[in-house]
Amino acid sequence: MKCPNCGMWNRDSLPRCFKCGTPLDGAHRTQLPWEEEMQSIQKGREYTRIGEDGRAVTEKDDREVLAEEMAQLQKRWEHGQEEQNRLRTASAALNIHPSTRNIERVSSRSHPEYRNPYIYSNVEVEGEVRPNARRVDPPAQDLFEDGPVNDKRRQRPEKLKPLKNYRVTRRFISARVLRTAALIMIAAALLLAAYRYLYLPFMEDSKKESITETAIITPSILEDDPAHTIRIPGEEGASIYIKELRRSYTVTGGYATIEIADYVWYENNESVTEEEVTATITPYLKTNAGEQVAMGVLTFPVTIPVSPLTLVSPDTGYAEVSTPLYNIQFRVDKNSTVTINGENYSDLVNTQNGLISYNATVQPIGNNYYEIRTRCQNYRENSVTVTIYRAVQEIPLDLSTTLGNRAIEETMTITATTLPGATVTVETPHEDLDLSRLNSTGEFSFKARFETIGTNTITIVATYPGKEPSIVNYDVYYLPPAAVYTRQAWPLNTAWHYSDLLSNISARIAKSQIYVCEGTIVSILSNSPQLAIMEIGDKTSSRQVLLENQTTDTWAVGESYRVFADVYGLYNGMPRFVGRYTYPPR
């Protein structure tokens, strides 16, 4: 993030500005695009399970299917009730009732001379009567659903034509049987549906709740990879088979212990972008009879880590340059796939143990963007965008691409080119300015002189009539050899030395005075770059200094060192140094 006081870019983890010590409250922090992308989470009503073939299958929730079918069944039942009510109302309006008259059926295979198969008491029927016919007394009264009929309805006609009432009776009996059978079938269907869609899911849910409450699932590490350990309770010596893993586990100490690496649940999906997936395992208990009894279903969330990607230069993801080339450095895991602005650079991954150096061509157009994407095995893709700013130039002013950014000598030869005929001015300490080829080819050179240990800025200005001036600022890190640097160090081992430094801090900073700090590291404030607080006092008084580690060593809390450093400023009331060389304590 950018410091509101001095404008310097700092890492997000620093509580104060790296340069001036101003507290950073996070209000000026610029969130990177890849951080915004990692915060998106999307979930739906569908879920993904692992099939028997090991592939991911997306299915709809069975409870939603059951709810739709039960709604259709309820609608059909209500429609049937309305239809039955309508039929009853129509029948009552027509005064239609089933007859209870006693009728005797005579076989149709009787002698052909008998033409009337039915006889009634006190009623003569046309035609001859069979000798074996018997008399049938009329009933005392005819009964209907709504009670006895009146006298007029009980009167019999004098002559009755033969009716095929046996067919009517057969139709009536068949309709009644069909209705009964239909009701039985509907009841059976309802019972079957209730068993299939209510009872069985209820039993399955009971099993799931039971195993969910008793099983123990904890995050763990398996062969340096994130994993989960599942402990399923059971009888001692019992065997539990895991369907998704196709392996059996024996219950020991009351539990069957299962260790599963997290990447098992997403390793076959090369385009995974989600931060989290749901893992599902289905344990079966093997009985003594050889049967496998389902114990329910266990589910737990699995977080998918992003592929490691650490920026080295620029470590904040932003830099301002004046040269046409900038060396972007970042570190990834071995065997990772790396692309920069869509171009594959995976062949550089294993050459320097995961450290990649990329020479970016920086155009004088303002911001130049470089999107870095990487993915390694068992991780999801990670991306970061590096922004390199180079000011817009009407007058081209380019430094040599072979120019280094570190020096051990007090001077360095600088070569550059600009528009032929332009006027060039070097505004920082220099010597031996050569402009002999400026008018013909636009080339010029000089020797920059470094007066400060550490970062020195070289400033060059090119002007041309009718165009805006071009200004180039180039930083060079100057550090004399250890034999030269350590000889200039002042001691800082007494309370007087410490108070003298605080009293004359401005003068010491202006001269970049070198001190030797010897003591114990008590805390680490940052790791990139490493900022540490060293205690250089004794038992009677505490004297602390803040050290920025620019040495080749890495400091550890509780260890003692002898560090040669130059004064940089104040930090929270204590002197701040830039450590250049580290040695063991005396």
C-alpha cells in the first residue's frame, strides 16, 4: 500500500511505513485483482458426488424430486374427490337407485320350447313355462338406499316382457368389483410411494445424522499435503469399507482411522476455480456373514489452496522505472506451469529452483501491465498482475539495457541515447560527461558519482525545442566491500553512544554514518524485507534499535549477531539502521 506521508509503496503486512514510519491504517491499500477474484464464492442447489467410476456427477436433491411428486399426487386425489361428488349429485337428481328385486336366472341352455326364462309369483308371462320352474314370492317391500318405496312403485304390471336382467346384474357386479380393485390399487400405490419417498429417505437421513454425530473429522497433513483424518466408530476388529476409496479399514481402539489427502477430491478437474469443494464418503460395515451394510453418508468441506506465487521484484507489485527494461523476479513451486501475458515460460521454472527472472520491456506510455499465472499439481491456479510505470516521453530518453543497478565502486559509467540535437543535463553528482555524438546519433555518456551508501538516484533531463522535456530517474544500490565498509563503523555499545546518536540523529542520517550493532534479536516485524528489533543494552538499561536486513544472512529471534549498519532514520522512538554485513557476536 502507498504511504500517505512520503508516498512510498509498502507491503500490506507492515504496520508502519517502511521509509518514514508513519502508521498504515489500511485505508490506502489497493486491492489487487487476483485478491478480488479469490473472494468470489458461488453455490447452487445441485451437489456433486463421486460416482463408482471415480468421476464427478452433478445431481439434483432427491428431496426436491419427492416434493414435486407428492404435489402431483395430492392434485390428482383432489380431482378424483371432485369427480365423485359430481357423479353422486347427478345420480340423485335423476332418482337412479339400484334394484333389490329377487330374480332367478335360468340357464340359457334350457329346452328351446321354453321361451320365458323367468317367472314371478301371481304374474303370468307370455309363452310356455318350463316344468321345472318354481314359484318365487314377491318381497314384502323393495328397499333402496333412501328407504322403502311407495305403493305405486310396488305394483306389478299384468304382463312383463322378458328382460335380460342377468346382463344388468353382471354389469353391476363387474363395476363394483372394478371400483374395489381400483381402490385397492390406489391404496397400494400410495403405500408404495410413502415407503419409497417417505420412509426410506427418513431412514437414510437417520443414518446420516447418526454417523455425522459420531464420526470425527479433523484437518491434517499427509506427505506434506493438506489432508483430513476421519475416525468412524465401530466394534473392535470390525471391517469398514469406503466406497469412494475402494479400501477397507479395520476398527482399532474403537475407531477405524482413514487419512485422505484433500487433492483426491479435485485432482481430476484441471480447470477448478472454486475455493472449496464438498467431499463425500460412503462407509459400509462388513458383517460376519459377508454382507455390506450402509452406515450413511459423511460430507465435509475441503479448501483448495492456491498455487504458491511470491513476488521478489517488485515485492509490492508496482514499480516506477526510467529504463526500457525491468527485471521482474518471482518464485513458484517446482514443476509449475507459468505464463506471463499469455506466453508460456514453464521451461524457466526448474532452472533456478523455482525462481524466475523475466526481462520486461517497458514502454514510455505510463502503466505497463504484466499478468503472471501459475498452477502446480494439487493446487488451483494463482495469478497476480505487476504494474511497471514509465512516464510518457515526447523526447525519447533511454538508458543502456546492459546497465546494472548495483555498484561497489564510488563511480559508474552511464550510457544513454536521446533525440539527436537535444540538450542533455545531468542533475546529480557526475563527471566526464561526453556529448560528442549527441548531435549525430543522440548517444552520450558520463560517470555517475555515488555519495551515499545504499540507493543513489541518477537524474537526467533531455530538452528539445517545441517538445516537453523528458526526465529519467535511475536508482543504483551502492555498497563498498566489507573491508572498506566495516573500517568506517562507530561503536554503539554504551549508553553514551546511544544517547549521542539520538541527540544528533539528523547529522548522522545526512552522513549515512556507519555503526556496529551487537546484541540479541527480540522480535521480527517483517520478513520481506526482514525488519528486526535488536536489544543492544545490558541488564541495567534497555537500548533497542530497528534493523533492516540487507545482508545475505537471515536473522532469527533469540539469536545474537554483530551487524554493521548505517543510520537511516527513526522508527517509533528508536534509531533505525540498514544492516549491510552480518557476523557472529564476539
